Amino acid sequence: MLPSALTIVHRELIIALAARHRLPAVYAFRQFVIDGGLMSYGVDLVDQYRQAASYVDRVLRGEKPGDLPVQQPTQFRLIINLKTAKALGLEVPWIPQQRADEVIE
């Protein structure tokens, strides 16, 4: 599921439809998994906010915004909901569970 304002606003409906049709789905944000989605893999939003704050600090200290380099995300998070996997009849292998940043049971 692509990240967009539309999918975030309608995430409960999207998750319910995926569950009803027994479709495994991977989302971009943690909140989808908290609300019952199967798994998410996406940027670490806390890290993104931290990077933004460092840019604000640099601008307030006098650097010109046009002189600041464009930054790419550096941290990504994998979150798996085992309860949803079980409801879909899926078995998540042990290795992805070990590599996940968070596993919801």
C-alpha cells in the first residue's frame, strides 16, 4: 500500500477490506500494523523529524536553506503483526521475525 494522505485517512477501511478478502498487505507506516494490518516497512518517522529539526537549527543559526543538501531517509523499520498473520492463515518465518524492529503478537 503506497503512503499517501488518502490511505492514512481511510486506513481502517483498507485494513478491513484486506482482512475480509484475506489479502496480505504491506503498508508504509507503523499505525497500519497497530490498527490490524499485516506488516509495514517504511521510513522511521522519528528519525525524519530529527533530521528536519537539525535543518531548522541550521537555518536559525544563519545558513541559507538553498545551501543545505537534500537528505534521503537513512533508517527504515519493519513491523509485523503475528495476530493478523494467523487470522489470514499465514505463518511468518522465524528469520523475518528476528530481523523485524517490532513484532506485535
